[in-house]
Amino acid sequence: MNTTYSQSECRHALQSIVRDLQQGRLTLSEIWQQKGLLWQELGWSKAQLKLWLGCLPGIERAAVDTDDPSYGFASASNDKSVAKEAQQNDLGESIVAIVADVGRPTPIKIILSKLPAGMVATEVMVRKAAQGHPRLMMMGPLVRLK
């Protein structure tokens, strides 16, 4: 029995997860348990799987505040731009709370370290959310309240 994945088998296994998510929602734990050998072969932790799932285009994450969120594709009737805007607004509101809590203009790296559990963002995402939020503005590399 083959106990390792080749590169093409890893790619195929990841694509099969995407196909499974197109069929319906799965929790992080379900995805983790279904492909245990794959995660071992890739050297991924559950946090890395969560990050990968969060980066997939069209994926919605439900139950964000739990340790075991569920993932699935947005329904065909939903406008993807509306879902993306809602996600940016959530990030923007989180940034507002962080900057207000810090009490001064805050570097993006600090904001990233203080995001709520389960919220995954990059520096570019934080910058765009800050630029698009009515209560925030960029001041060089810092985010501040208007």
C-alpha cells in the first residue's frame, strides 16, 4: 500500500476537497480527518489548512467564532461582490476596534496579530479594508481612525 502522495496526487487530493465543498458544506475537522495522510505529507497543520481554505476564491466560512468553522461555496444566487464586500466590512470593523483599543495609529503587523480568532487576513487585505472603511485611513504604514 502506497503511504505517500506524489506531487500530482497531492494536487488531485486538494482539488477533490474543492469539489467536495462545491457539493456542500464541510467543517474544518471533517476536512482534516478525511485527508490525514495528505496533511502529513504536505507538513500542514490545521491552521495552515484553515488558511488555505480561507484563500480559496468563492469559499464562504460560517461559524467564524468557533474552533471548527464550516466551509462551502457561496450559492449561485448570491452575488460574489456582495459577499466580498461583507467580508471586507467585517475586517474593517475589526480594524476599527483594534486601532481604537490601541489608542494611536497602528502598524499593519500589529493589527494582524490582534485580529479575532478565526479571521485570516494579509497585509494587503488590511490595507484595502482600511482604505475602503469610512472610519479609517492609512497614514504611511500605519492605520488610524479618521
